[in-house]
Amino acid sequence: MILRSMQNLSSATPWSPSRTRSSPSGVGPRRNFLTRLLAPLTVAPLVLLGAHAHAAKPTQANGTPTANSCRADTDWPLWDTFNERFAQEDGRIVDFNVAQMHSTSEGQSYAMFFALVANQPERFERLWRWTVSNLAGGNIAARLPAWQWGQRKDGTWGIIDNNPASDADLWLAYTLLEAARVWKKPAYEADARTLLARVIQDELIELPGFGKMLLPGPVGFSFPDQKLWRFNPSYLPLPLLRRFAQLDPKGPWSVLASNTVRLISDTAPRGYSPDWVAWRLADNGRGGFVADPQTGDVGSYDAIRTYLWAGMTAPTDPAATPLRRALGGMAQATEMAEFPPEKVQTGSGAVQGMGPIGFAAALLPYLQTDGRNSALLLQQKRVQARLFDPAARLPYYDHVLGLFGTGWIEKRYQFLPSGRLQLRWEKACSTATKR
């Protein structure tokens, strides 16, 4: 989620599992949809955490996994806890910590991804149908999903903010593509193609002096009369763009992937990614990235995902090393302070505060792929102590970041260089079925 538009910035809702990321004080920019979800995990050799570590998988006499081991491979206690706290039976994901008790396209897309990782096709279908019916007016060919749905000021329920969010649109399309592949449901691929066609139509622009780039949403981020455009670096996970390029080699996705690496590298002079950036075009036709006019150069609840996506990018992806080099400041800061900072001034490199446990969880893939083993182990211990504590009652965003970070560390899923998902249950269930 993101700061919806310049007009809406002053009324951004408290950071919750949706478009409004909030700091612990409850104030933050719109894209703060996910902001408080994480908890510390454990690293490399430690594939599973705490009381949720899996027992050795049962096998038959010849060493082949049994059908029971196939089911056990999809057990995911942290995901179960998330559903108990934030999911309705009809497929709606709710953030009860905000006044509107809202749902967002981001929250729906993330939940669909986790349902895929957990091999839960029925839950996945409910999530998708609720999204289409309530956020897209029942027709994704006609419009992209609205980013925010909840209780309006007059007490009625429905869409609060009609503007789509491009990051959620990408995650929805990606998860549908992978669901179509692993569950053999071609209708999901058709839906994904429909979404991507609308993304290209409504959210892709030719940025003057730069090239193709994805706006955070169709409305409120492009100001050609001011020669200014606003972007969110965390909206563009590289593995998703790789997958779209594989699906549509003639599309804009490979160029967009290269430009995403440029954007991240050009806006992280001291190794820290900002939440928001702006591109300003000079009178001579040359442009450059500048601090966002609304949020400045702060990197915090949105930017934490930029490190998460970079860490999960396949090591053999040609962009993996450039991304690690561009974002090295966060690893150094986490090592020195023994916890990730809550906020960074990306221009000066000044850090402030202690990030919530979700930040620690989000950094696990990033620290592991960067070879920061001591920092990784320390953050894993912090995550294990807090994220998996049933009494902790962590907020939505910490939970989401925790599912992404620990799920990857536990090898429940990985992204291949092509962008395709490698799901742990695929091999186990396939082998068990053959028996």
C-alpha cells in the first residue's frame, strides 16, 4: 500500500495491514498497510524456529515420503495464527487495529500468496473471489482492485479509497500465475493476464528522461505540469517482474526490472532505501531522483520490504549482486546496533529508533544472502523469542513480514531465477501421490 495521493496525505490512516503504514505511535504514510507485523527469526542452518520446528518427516521403508508427510509439509503454525486473528471465512483479511477495520488489496494479495505456499486452494479461491467481488466490482477486466475497503464515516461498509495500488496488483497477478501452474487451474492464468494488461494500461508510464516505470497507482502520483513523479521502491519485487517477463517476453517487464535496479541504486546513496522518492525533470530535459516532497528522504515501514525482496531474489539473478551492493547500509547498521533501526535518513545515513520485530523478520533473507551470519543468527533468535510467542498478539504488519521472512528462511518457498516459485510442498506431495 502506499501514500495514496498528495491530496490524501494529510488524512492518511494509521499504519495497519494495508495501505497505511504506521509507526508504533500509529501515525504514518499511507503505504503503511503492512507496518507492524514482524518478529525475529533464526538463520541459515536453523531452518525452523522454536516450538514450530518441524519433526523429521515420516518415510516409508524405502525412504519415500508418505502421504502424511505431504500434509505435514504444508503445516504452517504462524499462518494458522494469522488466519485466526485476521481472516474471515468469506475470504476477507481484516486489520482490526484501525478504526475502519479495513481490508486492502495488498492484504488480500499477500494472503493469497501465503495460501499458495501452504497449499490451501480452497482458502485461496475464497480470498480471490472476495477481492474480485468487493474491490473490483466483480469484473477485473473493467478495473483494477481498489486498495482500501472498510467502514466509512457514515457507518456503511464498502470501498473507502477507489485508487488501485500497483504493488498489490503485481502480487495478485503473480500469485494467480503460480496458482494456475501448480494447481493446474488455467482460469487463474487468464485472470493474471487480464490484471497485467490493465497494469500496463493504467499504471505503466514512460518516465521522461528515465524510461518505463510503474506508478504506485493510476491517480495522484504523476504531476507532469510540475515535472514531478512519485514512486515507491518497495512496490517492485524483482522476482515478480522476472516471472512476468517469462510469461510475456515482448512486454515491458524486463525493461522495468532493469529500471527498478536503477531506481533502487540511484536512491540509496548510503546503502539505505527510502520509503518514497520523486523524479524531477529539469528544464533542459534531464531528470534525476530527489527526496520525496511529502515524506522527505526517510526510510522506514515501506522501505523495509525493499531489503526483503532483494534478499529473496535468486542469487544467480544478474541483479542480485547489484542490489546487495546498493543496499548494504542496512546490514551494517543492524550488525552494529544488534537490531534494525526504525527510521533512516537516507541522505545522511543517520538512524533512529529500534525497528519492530517485523523488521527483524523481514531482514532475514537479506542478511542470509549477504553472508551476515552473526547478524542473521542474532535476528533469528529475536524473531523466535517474539514472533512465535502466542501471547505477543502482534499487529498485522509484523505478522505479514514475519510470514514472508520466516517462510523463506524455512524454505517453504524460494524464487528461482526465472521468477517461478519453488514450493516445498510441491515435491513432497508429488512424490507421495506417486506412491
